Amino acid sequence: MEKIVVCISNPNHAEKLIQRGKLLANAFQGECLILNVLSEPYDELDFNQLQMKLMFEKLEEKYEVQIISEPSSFKKVSHHIAKFAETNQATQIVIGQVTQNKLELALKESLINSLLAKLEGIDIHIVEVSRDDENGEEYQRGIPADIIKENDEFHISFTNDDKQALQKGIFYKTTSSDFPNGFFVIKKEKEHQVLKVLNGKIKEEDINQLNL
């Protein structure tokens, strides 16, 4: 049976690569495995990692696949991909490749060439993906916080007063603002609920969805 391993890292490209992998799996009546190699262990206080995790969970549900996220024990991602492919007896690999200029080609070792040197008898499908120049909003490291109610308004608090707290969670503040703007994240088992925070307050209609 054909086993297709799809390698993803950037959430902006993940869906395109998964679509290609599913197309190949359906054509060969094979199995599609999705691998996300983490450069560092998952940290729930890192909002960028949390955003990626939530997006990948939506893709898992949409395409009925399992995304396997593993922190690499190797210096080079290619080593981890090759080991994963061999362990799972992969017959094909789908990987994204950003078009590189001549300087980048001269200075950086190609992931594709590195994989070709390590793997035999495995077809590698290269999907061209766009270069992302925009970094987007940046967030500070998350800190524990509570939702409290004062004067019919809902605020975030960092006093850790259990008597006042309506709900505990993690607050991620945007670095671009001096005010407490960002997101309040509540984790319940494997699910996450995300509430927008503006000037330290959360809208009542958002709170009502939580059934506090």
C-alpha cells in the first residue's frame, strides 16, 4: 500500500500541501500521514505556537487526517523527515519549496537535495509555495489571568483572586500596544476558546457564549 508523508511547518502553506497529499492518497488508494516537525517543544504560553495548533486542528477535522507534531532531536529537519519516512515505510513525500534566489541557493543547503541523498526508493513531490514577507501581529509570552466582573463589565485580572474569578485562562498581550490588548485563551480538555481583549475588557456577548 502506498504511504504518502506530507511535511508541513508554515500554517499558511499547510492546507495546500495536505490537499496534494490527500489527492495522491486517493489516487493510489493509500494512506496519508501529515508530519509537522517542531524546531522546539510546544509551549502553550507561546501564542504563535497556539495559533498554529488551532489551525492544524481545523485542518485535521476538515480533511479527516491526523497531524503528527514532533520536536526534532536532530539539528537538520531533513534528518527527522528521513527517519519518520523510513519508520513509517513511506513510498512518497510531499514537501513545500519556496522559490529561492541565486544567493540563497549558494548559501543554503536545499532540503530537497538533503532528502534525496538520505532516501532511496521514495518519490518526492515538490509543491511551490509563496514566500511570506509579512510577520503579522506579535504577542508577548502568555501569563495566567482571570476574568472578573466589575460594574457590569468584564475585565481581565492578574490578582489570582479565586473568589472574584469567573474563569481562569492565559492572556497574550500584543507587543504593538501599551494597553492590555490581545487575546484571553481558555483551555478545556483538548479544546481552546479564544476571546478578544480590548483595553483590558471582554465584550459581554463573547462572555455569554461561555455560559459562565
